[in-house]
Amino acid sequence: MGVMQVGKQTEEEIRRRIENAAKRWRHQAVVQHKLELAKAIGSIAIRWKLIPGDETRLEEVMDSGARSVEMAE
């Protein structure tokens, strides 16, 4: 659980700050577990039958891999 002071901001600004903080936290956690991330991405690529060079789902694959590493911690 984290705590964030938001002050007087719109709901949209608060949501954006929370999303950005979550992305930074996820990135930091994943960087510490590069091998696990590589394995998770490889597994996802096989399950989703991705073709090398097809980057249309790259962000989705990376996000799914990061979530897999987070859950394994």
C-alpha cells in the first residue's frame, strides 16, 4: 500500500498520477527480476502464438509479463 498526497487536483489529474506511480513501481520491481521477466514474456509469446517482429501487441505483452513477475514475488 502506498500513500500519495494529491492536494487540490481534478479527479483526472489524480488518476493520472496514480497510474504513473504504479508504472514506475512496476518498472522498478521488474528491473530487479530481469530473468523472470524474460521467461514470462517468452511464455506469453508462445501462448499467444506471436510472430517475431510483430510489435502490434508489444505493450500488452510487456504489461502482462510485468504483472506475472509481480505476482510471483
